[in-house]
Amino acid sequence: MFSSFVDAITLKLSNFILQGAKAHMTDLEFLEKEIAAWKCSPRRMMQIKGFLYYDGDHDVIHRKRTMIGEGGELEVVENLPNNRIVDNQYAKMVNQKANYLFGKPFTLSGFQNTAYIELLKKIFDKKFMRTLKSAGKAAYNGGIAWLYPYYNERGEFAFRFFPAYEILPFWKDSEHTELDFFIRHYVTVAYDGNQRKFIEKVELYDLNGVHLFILDGGKLIPDIVNNETADFPHVTMTDATGKVTGFNWQRVPLIPLKANEQET
């Protein structure tokens, strides 16, 4: 009797495993579910609220004046003044912190190889210092900010920063020290004839390059409207003959700037 019971349980487990194998999701379905969960997550909502508070959009602005009505329930009072004053001490503290940490220009020095230091100064110039300071403010507003290294249209090595609410990182480790890949989500404005509409863009960055998508109704659609493909290398180089060669980084090209260890 015991052996038949074990056989029945084993059969049920086997059927469960087979059903799970048949019901496995594709990579795109996995990303769609992760993006949907992240977009409305409490963590991202708090990151957005940090930027709203910095811009002066505080909860007190949306506060209604109420009174106890019939049945002991609160009711909104429309015929009485509802004065609200925003004293944005939060923005002042963020600016003070950023000015203290990033206000003074840093210096590069090296006695062994001065030529190398001069090359570094062309990269870590005043523009980079301004970008770093902006990223520092964004890190305090969102708990974390990101620096993205790239080559611009003139072939110059440069940096730009992404705010926390645009980036969905996928870490390799629990300490958040190395990225596996990351997703950037942002909204653009486009026109369909005279109709103005908003389009959700999704960019996936991994070791194989950049992959472009449009998020439409929760579904990821390859963004090939203006291009023949939705997949691109991180860097391209054009030689004298016009031949274009693509290159990718050996690590995922994104640098985290954390406000603290908890990224809050």
C-alpha cells in the first residue's frame, strides 16, 4: 500500500513538472511582467515622489479642507478658504548636500604620466562635473542615479545621467555590485496626423548591445519604425571607406550612484 501511495505522489509531481515546463514564459513575456510590476511598485512611486517634492509638488497642495458631516463622516468643505503654503525645505537640503559634495571642482594629478592625466582632463571636464552634480541631486531624490558612458555624434566620449524612476536594473548579486542587464523606460511625444499622443519607449541594454521596444498595452513590440532593425551595438565606428563596425562593452555600461547602502 505504501509503495502505491508513493508512486501516485511521484506521478502527480511528474505531471506538475511537465505542465510547468509546457507553461514556461518567453524572454519577452518575462520582461513584460517585470516592467508591469516595477512601474507601479511602491519603490518607484517613492522615487517619483522624491523628484516631485524637489520641484515643489508637495502633498499639501492636494489637501482638501474637511469637516465632520452627517453620520460622523468627513466631508469636503468648498465654501471656506483652503490656504496652502509650500515651504520647500526639502529642495534646499538636497541642494545644500549636492553643493557640499560636488560643488568644488575635483583635480586630477599624476607625476608618473602627465600625458595620460591631460587625456583624462578632456573627459572629466567641466561638463562632466555638471553632469555629476546633477546626478548627485538625482541620487538623493530617488535613492540612486545612473551614469551612462557613450560616444556622441561627434565621436567624443561622454556621460549622461538617468534618474532612478527610468531604470529597472537586473543585478547579478544581492549586494548590487554588478549588473546583468538593465531596462530604461521613458515616455516620448509623437503626432499621428494632428493627434498628439504619448509613446512608452523601452530600451534593453546588455552585453550584446541595445534593443529598442515600444510598450503598447503592456506588450513589448520591437521599435523598427525608423530603422531596419531594433538591435544595435553600443558603439559604432565608421572608417574612411564608409564601412560601419559595431562594438560592445565587456561590462554593462551603467554606473550606479547610491545615496546610501539601501538606495533610499
